[in-house]
Amino acid sequence: MILDKLKEEVGNLVEDQVNDIKADIVSKLDSIFDEDLQKSIVDELNENINVPFINEATEEKALNFVYDILEDKVKEAIRKALA
């Protein structure tokens, strides 16, 4: 009886801790995927990708658009995996 109750309580504590960690990760997604990260990734891609018939500014706009889509999908996948 006591051992069963102890197992249940420990299980509840572990579950609560896991849920807290998941919530913490989800709450930090926006700070992880900040403007600095986007700029760094887009700049690196723009340096390494050259589309001859468009200028650098247009390439950067296109890469920012692609980045925004990828960021949304990655965040969505992380939230889904942690749900």
C-alpha cells in the first residue's frame, strides 16, 4: 500500500517536471528564433546562393520569406512533438 502510493507520487512528480520542461521549451521558442538568428541565417544563405537574374536585395527578401515559413513549420513541429 505505502509502496504503491510512493510510486504514484514519484510518478506524478516526474510527470509534472516533464510537463514543466516542455512548457519552458515552448515558451522560449520565440526567443530562440529571434531576429538575430533570422538575419544570420538569411545573410549566410544570401552569400552562398546566387540567382543571376535577380539582385541581392530581392534574393534577401525571398530568403526572408522562405525563412519565415521554415520557422513557423519548425515551431509547429516542436510544439506538436511536445504536446
